[in-house]
Amino acid sequence: MSRYNLIHRPRRLRKTEALRNLVRQTQLSVHDLIFPIFVEENLEERKPISSMPGVFRETENSLGEKVKEAENLGIQTIILFGVSHKKDADGSDSLSPDGLLSRMIKKAKNVAPNMNIVADVCFCEYTDHGHCGPIAEDGDVDNDATIENIGKQAVNCAKAGADIIAPSGMMDGQVLSIRESLDEAGFQHIPIMAYSAKFASTYYGPFRDAAGCALGKYEHVAKDRKSYQMDPANGDEAIRETLLDIDEGADMVMVKPGLAYLDILYRVKEAFKMPTFAYHVSGEYAMLKAAAEKGWLDYDTTMMETLLSFKRAGADGIITYTALDAARILANK
Ligand code: PBG
Ligand code: ZN
């Protein structure tokens, strides 16, 4: 007998595994996972990315095996990033039907016709200065020249077989330009997953090694992306950016990075009730891997808790470098 007469004892529902399973509110499924793959052209052998242990730059051949591996684990969506050897001021290789962007989409589609192939639509992987569009006189990215080109890039991706177009450059009007260009080219059915609230984040550091799109090569060109990616201090602006993308025709929206921006994710989902995605970015992955390598955190459980937190905050899906690991864990549950 207890001398306390407690009516409410939340611990009642935590007593057994079966009770906890019964009342669990949020679940992570393999269908929530979007797996990113880096592909480098003219590469003999797949190359490990040192700041992202377990992640490789795939060759155009090994891309096929990676896509198959993801498919065999039940993953149905991948996103592709190119590491170009044909960079120029405008990123023109990404507009060519024979360019790397087009080739890797074709290859992935060929290997796995039922997979959703997401094309990350931006120019930074194909420009020699590393910015997300051509540079104007003042050293800053030329917004309207970029959105003119980005419509063409999106059509190039759709022609290659992309199922989803994901513009990541944070240019004003890019979603509208893409929607109009896709429609004119007969791709009315291809949806846009907009990186709507993308912040100028230092958590992208390892990605820039991975994709080879670091800035700073040219004296007269801006040394950061703060004139187009958002100020990490601005929550309300993220809502406005997302609203603009929805008005311009975005079918899905995204918040990026992930963990440090869970408040934004929650607000975006609450405000718009759109299919909403979180990008668990390279720096977040690197931190997790580093702590695990030191023996300070358990990789599997910390990762699964992190992915669940995105879902709890409102994400319908997550772009994550942990996708294969998470899929394996989900399969063995
Ligand atoms: C390109 C792009 C970036 C990322 C995804 N697409 C880099 C950037 O904007 O600097 C970052 C992904 C990551 O860090 O995992 N626009
Ligand atoms: Zn970019």
C-alpha cells in the first residue's frame, strides 16, 4: 500500500514493452527515408569522403550498385549530387543532356525504374566559383539569370527521368520558374520538393568537401552564401519563404538543416500542413559519426532517436546519410 493517492501515474503506460508499443505516437518507417548519393565523373574507383565516414563518392558504375542496395533495403527515394569535372562560370554542364547531372539520373532510373529519383536542382556543383548561380558584376549571385537557367536545368532533369525536382539554391522566384518551364515542356505531372527554408549553415561543411563546391577561389566573388541562404536567426522569415514557395507551386517543402532547426520544422508543418521534409545534413552526420568513433555515443540508437525527432516535429520524410543504416535497423525490428 502506498500512502500516496495518485490518480495520474503516467508511468503506468511505460511499464512494459507491449504497453509502450501500444501507445507510441510517432513511428519511423523505411518509406520516410531519402538516401543521398554523391557521384563523381571520370573516377576509377569509389572514393571515401573523410569528413563523412561511411559515405563515398560513387563512380557512375558503382552508383548502380548503391541504388540497388538502397532498393533491396526497401528505400524508395534517393537524391543525387554530382561531383563535376566540367565546371564553368554558369554551370552549363548541368544543362546538357549528356552532362553528369543528366547521366546520373538516367543511370539510377535505369537500374531502379520504380525508385523516386530526386534531382537536386542547383548550380553550385557545376560552377567553377562554387556559387549556386552565375555571378553578377558586384560579385554576388545574379538572381534572375539563375532562375532563367534553373528552369532549363529542371527540364533537363525531367527529360533524363527525374521523378521529383528539388531546387536548393534559395533564389527568389525559382519555384515559379521551374513550374512554368516544366509545364511548357510537358512535365505538368512532375512535383517540386522545394528547399524552402534553407539556412546559411556551417553544418554544410562536410558536404562541400563531398561535392567539391567550396567557395573562395576567386578574389572578386562573395566568400559565403549569406546573400541567398537564410540568416539562422530568422524564424518568421522561414515561414514567409515557405509561403512564397507554396504560392509559386511547390508540392512539398523542406527545412534545412535538421536538428538545430526543429522549431522551424514544427512551425512550417503547423502553418501549412504541406508534405514537409527535413534535411539531416552532412555536419550533423559527421558529429554523430565522430562521437560514435570516440565511443562517446552509440551510433544506432542516437541516430534512430534523431530521425524520430524529425518525425515528431512534423517531418513526413527525412533526407539522411544514415538512410541505409536506419533501413537495416528497421528491417531487423
Ligand atoms: C547545394 C546543396 C548543399 C547541400 C545540399 N544541396 C550545399 C550548400 O548549400 O552549401 C548541403 C547538404 C549537406 O550539408 O548535407 N545547394
Ligand atoms: Zn547550390
